[in-house]
Amino acid sequence: MKFDSIHNNEHQWIASCEKGFENTLEQELLSFNAVVTETRAGIVRFSGTVEVAMRCCLWSRVALKVFKPLIQMTISDADELYAKASTLEWADVLDVENSFAVDVASSQSCINNTHYAALRVKDAVVDYFQEKHGVRPSVETRRPDIKLFLYLNKNEATLNLDFSGDSLHRRAYREESVEAPIKEHLAAGILMQMGWLPTLFNNADAGESNTPALSFIDPFCGSGTFLIEAAMIATDTAPGLMRDYYGFFACKLFDEGVWCSLKEQAVLRREQGRQNCKAKIIGYDADKNAIRIASRNLKKAQLDHLVHIERRELAHFTAPVKKGKVIASIEQPSGFIATNPPYGDRLGEVKSVRYLYRCLAEKLKENFENWQVAVISDQVEHLDSMRFNNHQTRRVLHGGGNAVFRVFRVPQVEPHLSLPRFSEISIQSEQTLSDKCSSDLANRLKKNFKRLKKSFGGEMPYCFRLYDADLPEYNVAVDFYGNCAHIQEYAPPSNIDLEKARGRFNCSVVTVRELFGIKYENVFRKVRSRQKGKEQYTKKGKEEKLLEVYEDSSRFLVNLRDYLDTGLFIDHRIARKFIEENSKGKHFLNLFSYTGTASVHAAMGGAKSTTSVDLSQNYLDWARCNFNLNGFSETQHHLIKADVMAWLEKSSHQYDFIFIDPPTFSNSKKMRDHFDVQAQHVALLRLAMKHLSEGGQILFSNNFKRFELDTEALLDLDVEEITNKTRSPDFIRKGHLHRSWIIKRRV
């Protein structure tokens, strides 16, 4: 049996692609003068000349393979497969001098063993030449002259000539890659589906100098795949131009003259496209190794002069400054962003990654209104956490598993949808309080609110303490976290009737709720008493509820329901601001780091690196979430699970700024020994001094009310108490919740 004669101008072809990109592939094929005959999941059938098929191999950005069907068979077993494959005139497909290989894909086939199916097709080819010519072609699996592809589906078998050879996603520019890089055809397909199309740049060679440059950014550029594919589209570069191997080179259909002409045209178009390219393409990544790899790949693709890349954290992700007025419309976005954020491998990382997406969403809202955006992830929940509506979502194969990408336009963000940086809590002036409230407590809350607002310059912090057992009858602390009230009852003395105490506590809650108009579900109540052992780390509720809050330019996650401590010591607000203002260009160490809030402030202040040490994995995972929420990665910001004292003894690193805020007492089983801040603070500070670089400083703080710094044991050091400088107006009334010192070496 012969397949279509090589003298026949028109042939039948099959192009394969990722599911979801069939329409994009179909449009490409039509632009190559192909006649599309069928489109279904993962494939597009078309008819056209050999030139059309070669053009597809050279120019298609989303196709994976191009096949020439040879024979379709109904079979019952491998022997029948062999018999029917033997009917082909194999001399019309390859010469005896050619090497060949057989690939097989199967779906519920009557032949269970794909390797055996490939062997039977190979036997059919070899036996044909052995019988006709007395010699046999050789089998070569790596780069054969001719590659055959057998597809088995139940009792149907289709044998094809693999016209493209290697998968077309291999563009030959990838010198090196990061872990789990996005494949080239997938990146190109996402770009085209989001609207970064060759038609955007068709006017480049027309000399339209007034056309504004289109911007494209990838904030997690990795090995640079999105950047390179975007640049290839913008410069009219054929994606297959750098390849040195195609399956059709040894095919009987191959016309070398036509192929040389196609390549010459492609080279000319590339040179013209590069000369006229007006696209502004930018890549960022927090990992300097990724930047190095992306730079190498861009250089190999000869696009390094057109693409700007630099190491930059998501925290500093902003839109490029555009010269002149750029008119954006519904049809034309202000710019384009496509990215493949990290997924996280370990459990704690996976949990925290959603907050990296939240940070990306906030950056988009702040800086990229009307930009067209595409984001790919392995979990749709990560994309959902970005909270953008009016999007298109599609599932694809990526990194050996399923992934999802979402395309959307960044809308104009209404003020009420953005997280305010200051508290919006206010007294309900027109509200008449019910008889369940206390007028004395309400008056004290009003008085405190008025005083604090004046102290804070008219705008209350997003998180603040309003009341701290000012009236003996109402022995509670009232903190606000955004629009939520966190009310803690101090355990009453033994001589106070429990029912009476409970009644006053309930009265306190109702008074706060009615006076400030707080919704019932936004009031969180706890009893604060002396904790024993692990009680302070024990969940108080069953359901975890993490709330995002602002502190200056940083955002943190607090848990108002599950633990006694919320994850943010709001009495240290000014100390953290001091850290931010004094960390630029420094290596920062945070001991007993808790949820890493001080480290985040240091990062915000421009620290070269931060290191956070804590014994609790729960707190370190929480810190990772806080870092991601603010757009910082672990490439420069390290989280270490360790006993602080033991770690200080073993570590050899030096730091310019060290923050130490130890617990009053700890006897965790994970520690080498118990820790008592009064008894061991000198030993702790001495160990820390060994890690302090020349000219560095230690900020030492603790909350033990009876703490006394042993100045006699530290006479050789420059010690300055700065407690008054780190006190916040909302924590003055009852004395110091903490005391603070700056400690340096004497000059």
C-alpha cells in the first residue's frame, strides 16, 4: 500500500498541541495557508503542501508535533499490527541507509505493551527491506533520520511519519534552566491567548514612530522563557529558526530548496523585526541564579540586547515609567504581564505560596491598572486568592502534572476594595447604647480614642490597643485589628465571684461592639491568664482564621481566634519601625523571631539579608507567610529552626544589626536547657556579640516586668536604654510592656 505520492501537491497532516490551545494553533495554520479540516482535543488536522507543513514546523509557536498520516488500521493484536504495517511501501518513506525509530502512545489499546507494539512495527519495516534489498535500515533512538509515531486507541491503530522530529517546543535557546521551568510552547500559547500577538507589532516596519512602545513584564522570570517567547513574537522571530534537526530532513517529501527559502525569509523577517522592535520587555526574579540562567538563555537566543533583566523582589515590583501619554482602552491594555510564580515543594511552603499570590494581586492593583495579566499555577486556589473577577481559566499540563492559568485585565480598584493602611474604626456618634452596656466603660473608651487619635496625628494605626484594664471593674484589654476587636479578659483574682466577673466581661464585649459598630463575627474574646508549659501555643478554637493587617508599609497575618497571642506584638510597633529605618544595606539577624514581623520590616528597609531563628516550626511557617505576603523570598531571607543559644554557639556568620526579643521563660523539650531571661540574658548577649560585625548594633528587648539589665556584667559594652523611644502612645497608661536597649562595642 502506498501513501500519498510525493508528486501530489496536497497532503493530509496532523498538528498536535496542548489541550486548550487548539484554536490558537488553528489560527496559526490558517496564516500558513493550510486548509483546516478538523479540530478536536489536542490536535488539528489540515491539508496543504509540504511547504505549508515545513512552515508550520518553523513558525508555529504552540504546535508540539507535525505528523504525516501513513495508514490507519483496525487490529486485534500485535501480529495483525505487523501484518498491516507490512503492506506499506516503505521505500516511499525512507531509504535503507536511513536510521529510524518508532514511538508509541496508547489509550485502552488491545495491545497492552507499547514497547512490544513498537517492536512489531520495527520488524515490519526491517523485514520489508530485508526481503526487497537483502539489507536492513538501522534503528537509532536519539536522533533518527526518520521517526515513526504509532497511536493505539482500543482496536484502532494509526501509523504516522513524525515530520517534525523532536518536539517543537525545543527552540534550541535553552542553555540552562531552573527547577520546573515552563515549556516554550506553553509560554507562547499563554502569551498569544492573553493578546500578545504578532499583529500588535505589524506596524513596526511601517515606520509609525508615534506608536507607543508596548511593555511586557515577568516578575518571576526564572530561566526567561516568557521573556524570550515574548521577544520572539515582538521581533517576528520564527521559534524554530535555531533548531538544527527536523524529522523531515531525510524524508522523501523534503524539498531542500523550499526549506532554504523559508529560512532565508525567516532570517530577513527577524532582522527587520529586531531593528523595528518597540516593545519594552523586562524580567525580574529574586534569585540571582535564575537571573544568571535567564541571561545565558537570552544571549543564546540573541535577544539579550532587547530584554532588560535584573534581580528584584516582588516587594519592589512597579510599572515602568512611560514617556508620553499612553492611551489605554478596552481593546488595548496598558501593558502585559505573564508569569509563573513559585509553587513551593514542602508543606509549609505550599501553605505560604497563596500569600505570594496575594502580594502579586496587591502589586497589580497598586501599579498596573488596565494591564493584561496571565498567571499560571499548579493550584487554582492560589489563583483564587488573588481575588480578581472577569477572568478566563484553563487547565494545562505543566511540569509533569496539571496546572491552571488565568487571564484577566487589572480593573480600576475601588477604594473600598483595598485594604486601608490606617484604622477606619470610629465611634458610632448617633448610636444609643442598650442597657446591656456600661456607660462608665463607654466614656473611658471614648476618652482613650480621642486622646490616641490626637497622639497619632489624626490617623489611628491599623492595629492598636484602646483599653487596658483602666477601670478595675472591667479587667480586659481591647485591641483593634482593622475592623475586628480582640478582647482579652485578665483572669480575675480568687476573691472575685466568677459569675460576676463573667457578667462584666460580657458587658465589656457588648459595649465595645455597640460603641464602635463592630459586627458580631468580628469580635474575638479570650481569657488571658498565666500560661503553663505549652498552653500559650495551644489552639483556643477549632477553625484557623488568618486576617491581613497593615503596619506602615508592611502587611502581616494575625490569628485572632486560635491562639492567645495573635502573631503580632503591637506594643513593638515603634521598635519595628526603628529596625526598618536602620537596616538599609545591612545583614539583619532576628533571634527568637516569632512570626518574623521584625525581619519583614528589615527587608522593607532594604536589608541585604535577614536571618530569623526560632525553635517553633509553626512560627517559622507563619513567618514564611508574612514574607510572601510582602513579596520577599527565602533566597535572601532565611528561616532557621533552632534553639537560639545552641545556634549562636555553632554559627559563624556575622551580622550588622541583631534584634533580640526573648521570652521571659521557656522550657521546651526541644531546647538543650530551659531559658530564663533574667538569669541568662548576659550569656545570650555575649554570644550575640560574637556575631556582631564591626560597627554593628544589637537591639535588645523583653517584656519581663521585673527585669533588670546586669550593667555590671556588661561594662565593656556601650549600652543605651531607649525604652522611651520605642514606647507607643497606646501602651503608656500601664507602664512598660517592654524595655529596650541599644548595645554596641565601645569605640
